[in-house]
Amino acid sequence: MSDTETKPEKAAEKAPGIRIVSRAHEGFRRGGHAHPADATYPADYFTAEQLALIENEPLLTVIVEDGAQVPKTSRKK
């Protein structure tokens, strides 16, 4: 490799987030958001209040990925 060539940059790793799986119909609404069948959002996408509503909805499964920094007040006890 010559001095003028550069190595390709390694792709940035995706930050951990919140995965939400809906067992209801496509576009099921909870927490002010229409949920597709399966989607992953950045950890700071929802407010603590929105996330609490989503987590307490039986038709939605919330999977917080390891390392995701979510509002502390939103987690179920």
C-alpha cells in the first residue's frame, strides 16, 4: 500500500437500543407511536413516560439491548 492510499474505515458499531415486537396489528399505537411488527429504536428515542406505557402493554414485547442507556424511571420493577 502506498503512502497516499488509505485503509477503509471500519464501519461504526450500532449503538445498543430498544427492540419492540408487536403481537397486535401493524401500526398498533401505544406511547404516542405507531408500532410496526418488529423495530429497533435508539435508546433515547422514547421519553420515560412513553417507554413505561409501552413496557406495560401486554401486546408489545420490549427488549432492551445490553448496554442501552434508557431512562431509569421507565423500567418495570
